[in-house]
Amino acid sequence: NNHRTRQPIRVLPPALAARIAAGEVIARPVSVVKELIENALDAGARQVQVEVRGGGLALIRVSDDGVGIPPQELPLACQRHATSKLLGDDLAQIRTLGFRGEALPSIAAVAELTMVSAADDSGIGRRLTLHDSTIVVDEPAPRPRGTTVTVRRLFQNVPARLAAAGRPQAEVALISQTVRRLALAAPHARMTLKVDERQVLQTSGSGDRATALIELYGPPLAGRLRPLGPIEVAGASISGLISDPEVTRPARDQVHIIVNGRWAQPRGLLATLEAAYRPLLPRGRHPLLILVIETEPDQVDVNIHPSKLEVRLLEEQAIARAVGELIRTVLGREPRSLRLAPRV
Ligand code: ADP
Ligand code: MG
């Protein structure tokens, strides 16, 4: 016999519903950083400055020199399911990193959000600040074309998320990893990361991925990267870089797959890559690898998970096979002693 009293069904107040829905999109500080950088890149930014304080819980700020948001549209940008990126209703034609219109409203639901944006060269833009999804500041603000988004007091109104966030150092490690991945996916953008007032990462925006890789992971890599491809498979263009067999990693953290400009983890492809280089490298070692796949948007499903990390390539098998072959050819040129893993 259940004696629980029952309350009538009610529709949740919008701010509360938004806070609950935000959970999927904004799980940790790093989610905010990722979404804001993706927005900057979608806006065509050539410069993206990222700033983090207190592991992202105190402050996250992303500034860009992209197309900006016209003042009359700024309030709309912070509303759920509002996007300028989905033209028509064709989810198969997504050419941008974002498309759901959920990041900014989700952030606004779990933090204090300030947006300053200008979409022309008048020097004046608009500033909006939202607390708990409600606009509390709305004023003109000086600003060259582009957008600055500042997120403060993240998760202060979601105790469980706040408790789940790790120490600032752990959050910073994740943030730094994500900035690197995005910088690698967008080598044309000059990206900087400042952590607690200290600049920790910087790319030049040269457009060259090998240069970006060296800027992000250190000069020792210079001269130790070999080109993969380019080849054409199933309508996709595939290129990339793989490190010399003696430059290996203890973990798979340096396997970067970039599909149509998006740093992604296509599972099947990762498994094939792993199988291809395993016999060519010492046991338990992994290469530093970048694989760049450019294909038609309708060949990629990015709408699998809110994080948009998991993507599915329609021709994943054919592509995986060709990439495996490519890796074997490039790494296979090494002398046997370097190439063969000791067998136990
Ligand atoms: P999505 O990226 O899925 O469209 P967001 O909530 O991230 O959804 O952003 C909503 C809209 O706000 C975007 O579609 C875009 O028009 C605008 N926007 C957000 N960030 C920027 C930015 N940095 N520069 C220009 N426009 C932006
Ligand atoms: Mg977005």
C-alpha cells in the first residue's frame, strides 16, 4: 500500500524547465567552453580568445571577431531552439558546428550570461545580461564587430552539478584538451587560452594543421610528422598526419579525427585505426594522428548525441578500410625492428 501523497500535474515554470533541459547540453564547465568556441567558429571568427577562472566555475569568457549578432536578434539568440544555422528543415544539410539553438539558453539557465555583440562597424553593439534565463541588463555597449560571451557563477543554481565539478585543475585540464581539439579542427583561427590570467595556449591561425599541431603539442614534433593522403574514397576527401613510429603516446588521447571541420569520435573508424597501427607500434603505444575527412553534409549524421562528438559516417566502412591501408603504407616503410611489436 503506497501512502505517498500525490500532487497535481503542473507545467514547470520556464526557468526551471530550462535548467533541467540544460543538463544534457551543459554537463561541466568544459561544455560551455566547447559550445562558445563552436559558436565563434560558426561565426567565421579568425581570432578566438578564451579565458577561464576558477576552473570555469567563476568565469568563462570567449571573444571573437566573427560576424556578430545584430542588436535586434540578441535576445532571440538566448531563447531555446532559436538558431540562424538551420536553413529550411533539412538536418542532412548541416554545414555548421551548431544547429540546435540550445547552447546559449542552456547556459543562461545554469549561470549568469552576458553577451556583447556588434554585427557592423559602427563601434556600438548591444549588451544583454541574463540571470536565471531572465534579462536583467540591456544596454548599448562599445564593441567592434564580433561577440564576447561571459559566463559567471556557473552551476550556482544547480547544486548537484556544482558538486560534480572536479577541482579547478581537473576542469582546466579538460578545457585545455577541448581548446586544443577545436584549434586543431580550425587551424585558420588564431586561438588563445588564458587560465587565471596566465596564457597557456596559443595558435597562430596559419591555416596549416601541422603548424597548429606543433604549436599545441610542442616543437619536438617538428619534422616527425608524415602526411597521410590525400585520397578520395566514397565521395570523401581524406588527408592527415601521422607521427613517426618512434613518437608514440601511452594513450589514445592524440588520435584526432576531424569530420567536416568537427572534432569527432566516429566509433567504427577509431576501431579500424587502432587495428591498423597496433601491429606497427610497440605494445600499448599509440600514434599521434590527425585524420581530416571532408565529405558532403548528407554523408554525416551529427545528430546522435547532444555533445555532437559522436558522429556517424554513412560510408564509414569503406573509409575505415582505405585509411587502414594508408596507415599501413606510411608506417610500414619503417625498418622491421621499429615496426614490429614484441609478442608475448
Ligand atoms: P546554435 O549554435 O545551435 O545555433 P546557440 O544557442 O549556440 O545555438 O546560438 C544561438 C544563435 O546565436 C546562433 O544560431 C547564432 O545566430 C547566434 N550566435 C551565438 N554565438 C554567436 C557568435 N559568437 N557570433 C555570432 N553569432 C552567434
Ligand atoms: Mg551553438
